[in-house]
Amino acid sequence: MYKLLIAAICATPILADAPPEISPKEMVQRAVAAYQRDQAAQSEYSYYQRDDVRIRDGSGNIKRHELRTFDVRMMEGSPYRRLVRRNDQPLSPEEEKQQQEDFRRGLAERRSETPEQRRQRLAEWKRKRQQRLDDINEVPAAFDFRLAGEDKIDGIAAWIVEGMPHPGYKPKSKSSAYFLKMSGRIWISKDYHLLKIDAVTLDAISVGSFLLRIAQGGHIGLEFSCVDGGLWLPKRATITGSARLLLVKGYQLDADYTFSDYRKAEMVSTATAAY
């Protein structure tokens, strides 16, 4: 799912206030650079992630609803997600005990890794993160840009930019192939930071080895907030639209992910093993 959210970032062109002699493509390159700097710093922070996922039938009735909140922090060099709330309520004593046991076991496993096992774990995490950043670097070549006006988001002045896939664009990866099937609008502050994204799928998009397909007309939204005086990190991500699981069962997907309480990552130790 996360790859689809990243694809939405890439699928929407970026622009910021600049002298007229700077081309839209050059403006995009500057904004992409600012985004990459912010993302590079995200691993230095712990945060809470609230996943609110609703599955609806054709009549709009909720068939399945999952609401979970996770504490995400770095553990021995890579992220670890621990469930802390369900349906916005504290976990039951039994589930809390299980989460504590899972955390201690995960910490012990990572600390007992051989040097090669640790290298492989960290390399895989870094590879996935770098792939997302590499995809974003393709944005200037992947889209045509048009300035659509100005707006304010939470009191911050921003440009509104619309974009469509550039004819003849050749994706360099499976995830960047999403660029060919998206258009949208983006709100960018005049110091080159993303504030809000609203992207729409122009065709069906397959996610996770074709296990999930989002139909044409689906919407993907992203919002960002400023933390620690200048660092912009995700605040909210949404996905809505018709979906199909395993290419068989159709339903309406309504997913809302919020990210909050960013704080400098703490060093996980046996002394803090109880969280």
C-alpha cells in the first residue's frame, strides 16, 4: 500500500514561487530535492501512525472496519511498529502482554543477528527507501506541468499545480509505472515544500504483485506538516475508490492514515524494552 501512496506523490507535478525565467521542470527539480532532504531525516524520528481502513459494499455499507494505532520507532537500525491502540481504545491486558512479548522477542532477535544478517536487514530497508526516492527523481521527466492558481493551506501561501503524464515517458521501475496512470493537483508552499496532494487514477493500478487493484477514478490524497522548524513530514494519507482483491472480489476502499507526535527517535535498550 505504501508504494501506491508514494506513487501519488510522484504522479502529481510540483511547482514553487520563482522568477519567470525558471522553467517548470527546474522548479520541479528544486521541490523534489527539498522533499528528498526531508525524507532522509524522517528515520531520525519516532511517531504514531493511525490506520483507519473501511471496506464497503456496492451500497456503501461497511463490511469490514479496521482501526489501529501503531508506535513506530527505530530498533537496531530499522523501523519497528508496535500496536498500541485498537478502535482508539487501549489494548486489552492480554493483547498488551502479547505486544510486549513480541517487542522483546523482536529486540532480542535483532541483537542476536550475525553481522551478515544485520547487514542484510539494514540493506533491504535502505534499498526500499532508496527505490522510493529514485522514483521521485523521475518526476521532472514523467509529467507535463501547468500552473492552476494560488491558495492557502493552514495559512501558508501555496501554488496550485496540475499535471498530466508526459507522452512517451518510459518508466524505470514497476512503481514509477504508476506515473503513466495518474494526474492530479498539488499545493506547494513558496519555499518549495509539499503541503497537500490530490491525485486521481486515470486507469486501474495494481498494487502488491496484483493482489490489489484500484480502479480508474480512485483518489489518493497526501498532506504534510512542519515539524522541528522546517522539516516537512507526512501528516495524512488517504485512498478512496473502487478496488478489487485478488482480481476477484470488488469493493469500495476508504483508507485514512494519519501520522502524529513526531519526536526525535529514542535509543531502544533493554531498559526501555517495556516501551
